Amino acid sequence: MFENPATLLAHSDTTLNQALWDLSSEVFPAVLHETIAWDLRHRFIRSFETLFRGIFAMRCAPVLGHRSEKGSPLNLACYMWWDFDCWLPSPDPLSRNPYEPLA
């Protein structure tokens, strides 16, 4: 999906924003799961560039999206992308409480 983001263009910014937030809690943690082959996880990470160029750069307004600034609903997912809890390092990321501080 991220490697060919043109397939996502038919969806509204509101729908895409919600879908990316849903993925952040359900799918993104797999990036750190060692039972998934590294080449697949690496391919997934590399696809972020295509997603940013093909969707966020085209559909987001040039505002941060976390204040009362006017912009696309998609701005929030773009702005918060690297703040999703799944990017935190952990020996066992799927069992870690995301609200517990890292040691």
C-alpha cells in the first residue's frame, strides 16, 4: 500500500488519517518484531518515503496540524508519524507497556 500510494488517492483525507492512526497501533509495531524477516520490515520502512511523497506531500497543507491551524485532516497523521508509540526501541516491543518509561 505504501509502495504504491496512488491507490490511496481515491480515499478522503479524513479516511486516510483514521486508517493511518489505526495502523499505528495494529501494524506498525511489527517493524520491531524479530519473528518477521528483516528484509520485509526493511521494505516496509523504506516504503515510508514513497508514502510521504505520494500522499502527504500532495495532500497535506503546509501547517503542522497540531494547533488550531487550518489544514487537511491528514496533517495530523503526517505531523505525528514519528511520535507513534511503535517506533520506541524495546527488547520485546509487543509486550511493552507504551506508557511505561524505557529503562
